Amino acid sequence: MKIGRTLAGVALVVLFGAAARAATSLPGQPEGVPWPTAEWPQGRPDADPAALTRAAEQLFSDTGRGGLPDTRALLAVQGGRLVLERYAEGFGPDSRFRSWSMAKSVTQALVGILVREGQLSLDAPAPVPAWRAAGDPRAALTLRHLLTMTSGLDNADGDESADSFVARLLFGDLSADSAAGAAQVALVYAPGTHWAYSTATTQIVSGIVARGVGGGRDGVRGFLERELATPLGARSLLVEFDAAGTPLGGGYVFATARDWARLGTLYLRDGVWNGVRILPEGWVDFSRTVAPASNNGVYGAHFWVNGDPTEDQFRPLRQGLEAFEMSGNGGQFVVIVPDRDLVIVRLGEMQRVTWSRLGDELSDLIAAFPARAAAVGP
Amino acid sequence: MKPPKRAGGRRVLLALAALALGGASYAYGHLRGMASVGAGYVAKELCSCVFVAGRSLESCRPDVPESMDRVRAELLPDGVRGFVPALAERVARYEPGFGCTLH
């Protein structure tokens, strides 16, 4: 058993790279708690009630220009049970919420499934037709580079203006074929050395996924439903497409708050759902390990990590909370907190609230839940 | 981390000012580009908000950044048209199972 685990560990290091530091082990589903495939098991929070109420109130206190709270949905899943579920007026368990950049993490899950199936490899040259010409330096780029945002391509999101690369890609002159537009940029740093957040990079990955599943919108939709949404019972999960048929995996996935919580739970449970492995072994650790690049301290593999940000980076959650998260524009969050066996979902807007304030409020909410006893791994 | 939240508005205003001051075709071309991104943003956001999220156009509109208030929206039977009169127009169309696609 021990030898087996050691060998598995060695294999994981070879496959996904060594973790920079020992992270808390990922908690399994507690005995007797049913998986939330059909229904979410409900429960009462094991938390400081006053702190929990205060944090939830805070989160719904900022009202935007439409008269609605910026927070539209707030869920907490503790020990596999839904222990907090609250919506702004007009929203409920059946409301679908847009992901913005949390879509990147869903795209990452699809890549993981294709890696598990042996159709894609993290360290092989990324299959992008536009980079296959002889002598093209981009031919060296791998999915690992792309997923960790360390490709070195000149396609960073840029500022929030209308002529930023991301605005052109999703809404402007490059929007008709986002994967092609995203790939037609130069390499400006050696791959794996420089971190730059890029929706375009996820559109390149989205193109790889689309081709990997046989191409076409039907192929992508079928794969998403068959391999991810159906096993999890995340029936509301929907990805949108550009006019060329590439999924908008960089920014446009929709799901109910409960289904976002299911996706978070998949990662909390190490990629295994009710005994069935969805994501390959070690994939979640790859997701939550800060990628090696001189200017990165908070980004894993299409997931954010609550680490130590470099000068140009931002960490929304309070220092010291061990968490990794899907995050998107407007303050979308699926926060996964292994040492508290906790998933927090916050969906909505950011018309009034700021990133730092929202981060403080979410940190307060998380801190209301106790750490699991003896949960720290080697 | 943050896709464009304020794409359009301020730049459009700046470009409008440049035009009013007699700026030449460059300013006009730039303005059209900005207006087109704004029209695309409004069409796509509102189409998805109405047809995928199931909300009313009126409830969705305040969720589009203020900087894009100049971009108008028209609800179509199967999508949303975003436009800045005489400058730009984009349409996002909804198909069940695939959400909204910008055309």
C-alpha cells in the first residue's frame, strides 16, 4: 500500500510537476453523505452563527444601479452538504448565472478529461494548426504552458478598454473566429518563464478541446454533457460559442449556483465523483499549485491560488486562507477550501462592491467555518 | 482576471470629442471600432441575460456597465441587436442548447 502510494506519488510528480509546498490533502466525501448528483443534501452549518450571519449580510449589502444587491447568489457547501443558500430577489435555484472567466476552469476540466482519456498530453506540443509551420517558435508551446498562463504569447488581456485584446476577441474584430484570432500572435517570452493572464490563451485551448472532441458545436456540447454535466448532475451547464463554432471557454459558461457548487465539489474531491474518476489523478493538485514563473505567485492551472502575489498580481482572499478558486469578472467566485471541507459560491455583479471589499467579505464568510481536525496532509 | 467591464464609454467619449474638434478619418475609424466593440458587448450580454439566464431586458440592462449607456439595444424574437446609430451594429442570436452567438 505504502509502496503503491509512493509510486503513485512519483508518477504524479513526473506527470504534473512537484508541488511548490505541501498543500492540505483534499477531503473525501464524508461517510453517509450522499453525492449531490440528483439533489443537494441539506444541512445546518457547523460554524460560528453570528460570524456567518454577519458575513452573509455584508455580502448582500452593496446595491448596484439596478437596485439589486451586487451579490445575486451565495452558497456554502460544508462536508458535502448545502448549509447556506441565499439569493437576491428575482433569483433562485433555477437561475442560470454567467461565468465570465470562471469558464476558464470549466475548460480546464474538459482538458483534464481529454488527458485522462489519453487524447491530449500536458507536455506534448499543443495541437494548434497555425503553429505547425517549420521553424515556428510557437511549436514548442504545450498545454501546460497554456493552462498556467505562461505561454509567453503576446495576447494578454490588457486593460479594460474597448481596444484591449480581450475586448476585440470577445466582442470586436476578432470575435468571429476567436481561436484563430487568439493564436495569431507572436511569442515574446520564452515559454514557461513569464505569467500573463489571457482570455485569448483559453480561446486557443478551447479550439484544442473542440478539435479533440471531433469538432463542431454538437461535438463540444455532447462531450460537455456526457463527460462532465451528466455525471455531476449539473444539468444547467451550458457553454456558448463564437460564429466559427469554437466554445467561448474563456468567458461564457452558464450554470445555476447549485451546479457551480457541484463543479467546485468535483475539485474539492480530487476529481472523483461518487467513485468515478472524472479528472486524471493529480489534476487537481496541478490546478492548485502556483505555476513556476518569476512574476507569478497566485495562479495555478486555470485556477487561482490564494498564494503570495507578485507586484502586478492581486489576491482577493485574505492571506493565510488555504484556498483555490475559479474567479471571473464581476466578482464571480467558486472558492474551494480543502482544510475546511468547504466550497463557497458567490455570483453576481460588481457595480458597487470592490474586489478588495468582496474578498474581505468572502474571507470573513470562510473564516466563520472551522478547520477540519487532523486534516493536514504530509 | 477581469474581462472588460468598462469597454467603450470613456474612449467613445474621447473619440467623440476628437471628432467634434475636427479630427480626421483616423478618429472616425477609431470611433467606429470602439462603437462596434460596444455594440457587440451589449448584444451578447443582453442576449445571454434574456435568453439563457431567463431575465427581462429591463432587469438585465443595469448590469451592462454605465460606460456603454450610449449603445442601444433592441430585443429580437431570437436575440438582441446592439447598435450605435450611424456607427455600428452587432446582433447576437440565441439557439437552444448553444446559447447566444455574436454575428
